[in-house]
Amino acid sequence: MEIPGAAALWTVGSFLLGQGVVFGGVLINNAAQTRRERAAREAERQRLHAERREAFELAHLQDLHAELTELLLVAEPCLLEWCRWHRMVDTADSRVNERVRQRREELKASATELERTANQHLEKINRLTGLVIPDRLRRQVSNAYGRYEYLADNLADDGPDTTEAQLPGVIAQIHTAQAEVAARIREIYVSAENLHVLEEESR
């Protein structure tokens, strides 16, 4: 025997239960959508941050590479000129021969100008090396230009023969550091190109 109104209550209850399920599903879907959107925003934020950091690093690496190139143009000639000058300082000819004295002054002027230019590039390299580049690369560049500065600063004490003997190795070390900077620049370009390809494929 049916209880009066039971069917109506069952119908209403079924309807409310169905609405509750639908509403619950909407809430779950909305929550999942919100999480996905939050995750997408965070991923985009991190991607943009990485791109800005790489762009900043790339700009400084390109400047650093250019300064190393400029340094290499003057570093070796500078020390070789000073070595020639030191060999002429205390010779008997330098005291009595006007032509030798004149040559010595020319060497000094040339070496001084080369040294001034080299020091300008060394200062810029030192500043750029302190910015956002990988620690291993920073150490490599710092060691390279540090060895050159040490060689230049100690030329008078070590003498021209010792300086000339060590100079090729120091210049080679600067070349190696420059090559590593170039490799990092290529690495950033390849990374950016790969990211662009992945973004195109995902669309």
C-alpha cells in the first residue's frame, strides 16, 4: 500500500539528488579547471621568467665575448712591447745612442697605449663576469684574465724572458675562455629555438 505523497516525495527527492549530483559535478569541474588555469599561469610565469633571464644572460655574454675579442687584439702585443722596452732600459747603448733612446721612447709610448686599451677591456670583463653567467664559466673567464693581469703586473720582477715564455699559455687560456663563452651563447640560442618548435607543435 502506497503512503500518500510518497511518490511525490520520491520524485522531488530524486530531482534534488540529481541536481545535487549535477551541482557537485560542476563544483568539481570548476575546481579542476581552476587548478589547471592556475598551473598554466604558473607555467607561463616561469617560462617568461626563464626567457627574461636567458635574454639578460645572453646580452651580457655577447658583451663579454666582444670584450674578450678586443682584449686578445692588444694583450699579447702590449706585453711584448714592454718586454722589448725592458731589454733596452739598462743597456750601454740606451745611455749613449740617441737612436736607441728614441726607439725606447717609441716602445714605451706604444706599450703604454696598448696597456691603457687592455686595462679598459679587463675592467669591462671583470664587471661582466660578475653578472648572471654560470659559475663554472665565471671561474674560467676570471682565471684567464687573472693570469694575464698577474703576468703584466710582475713583468718587471720576473723579467722579459720569463714573461715571454709564459705569455703564449696565458693567451691560449683567454682564447679557451672566449670559446666557452661562445659555446654558452650557442646553447642559449639552441634552447630558445627548441622551445619555439615545441610551442608551435603544441598549437
